[in-house]
Amino acid sequence: MTDQSQTGWTIAEDLTADHFENVALSLVDLHRARLRIGQSAIVGVSFRNCRIEGPAVMLVVGGCQFSAVDFGFAGGDIRTLVLRPASPNGVVGAIPVRDCTFEGGQFFAVGYTGGDAFLNQILALGGPLQ
């Protein structure tokens, strides 16, 4: 987790909440908190102007909305953020996210996986591929 004194972000405290605004949080810690209360995925949570931190890979299962979000540093190649599943049967080790809303904010050190439609939308953010 980023040191608050260096970034100016307030660290989220209740990681079981359904709404986060203007806070920084670790995607891994958020998932761990959900697992402790019997939830196997992050479902129905809204994030407004948050900094969501990795290192992590987020598996977007469906129903998520992204608006004015900074998906993170890609070193000039948006493809570095995308990890395509090798199996049609699932992905192991990624954090599942479903029916969540992300408005504003930024991701830091997060990669993305999921269905082709979602991954292609992220890839389109980088413009035409050479």
C-alpha cells in the first residue's frame, strides 16, 4: 500500500463497505476482506475517485462500468496491462470483480483479464496497434 504521507491519499479503512470515495486501497486487501466474510468476488461495489493499487490482476467477470478511469501506467503500450486467459474454463490467481462501478480515479500496478469484449475495450484506449 502506498505511504499516505507521500501521496496525499487517505487509506480506506472498512474494506467491506459497498462504496469508496477519494481513498486509496489495495485490490488484494479488498479481496482478502471480502473472502473473510464469505464473498469469493468483489461484487456490487462503487469506487469514485479512488486509487486502486496492486500488484494484482483484476478479472472483470461482467457488469462493470468504467468512466473517466486511468487504467495505469503502460509504458506507451496499453497491451502491457492486458493478460488474455489461456483457458476458456477460467483463470486462477486473478481477483474477480463483478457489477462494480469505477468513476474517475486511477489504478496502479494492476493488470486486467476477462472476456474478449472487455479486453478489446482496454486495448482500444491505446489507439491503433502497430
